[in-house]
Amino acid sequence: MLLKRLELLLRKMHKFLFSSVVFLLFSCGNDQVQVKENEAIKYPNQDAPLALLMREMFLDMEEIRISVEEGKAISTYIEKHKKLLTAKPTDIGVKTETFQTMGIAYLASLKQLETSNEELLSENYKSLVNSCLACHNNFCPGPVKRINLLKLD
């Protein structure tokens, strides 16, 4: 009799442990889904090559800003940033003649900044940031708030 009760108790414990493990596995999976959903909200265009490039360009602009603030020469980013003219966007309708023109203007501002003497670094950097803002106000306003963080004080 005692043996049967012990066996019954072990089965119940086994079911409880199995249920607990299954519950934990599913709850952990839901956390991962939640993280991915939050990431998708942070970067809604995460897979588009143009969106990925723009995020890299922002990081480059932060480096450029530091160089300008310190009065140091600017590293060259032209070749990397030229890809904005050919990178595939999330919405193919973005690649208009106006987009191309603004992209070329951005690259011209970047080249001018990279070849600036120390006295013109700040002015040319401000021009570069303004070219980013002009384009994003027309095509993709989401990052405007973030781009404004690049402005010099």
C-alpha cells in the first residue's frame, strides 16, 4: 500500500516537473519574441541594405563630429558612403531623381569636409548635417530626431 502511494506521488511529481519545465521553456521563448518585437520597433527597416548603411553612416558621423570638435583631420568615408546611391531601400519608391540629387549633394558636402582646413571644419560639418536633415525631411523623417543629435553645440 505504501509502495503504491509512493509510486502515485512520484508520478504526480513527475507530471508537475514536466509541466514546469515546459512552462519555463515557453515563457523563455516569449521573452525572446518580445525582444525581437522591440528591436523591430527600434529599427523597423532593419533588413534593407540602405537602412543598414544609414545606421553605419550615423556612427561615422559621430566619429566625424568628435574629430571636428577636437580640430582633427577627418578620416575618409566617401567610398563607403557612396553606396547610399546604389543600396536597396525598404521602399523602392524612395530611389527617385530627387533622392539621387540629394545623395550626390551629401557626398559633395562630405568630400568638402574631408578636404577642409581647420578653420572651415565646423562650418562644413554643419553643412553636412544639414544635407542629412534635408534629405530625411523629404524621404524618411523617422531618424530626424537622431540626426539632430549630431549638431554641434
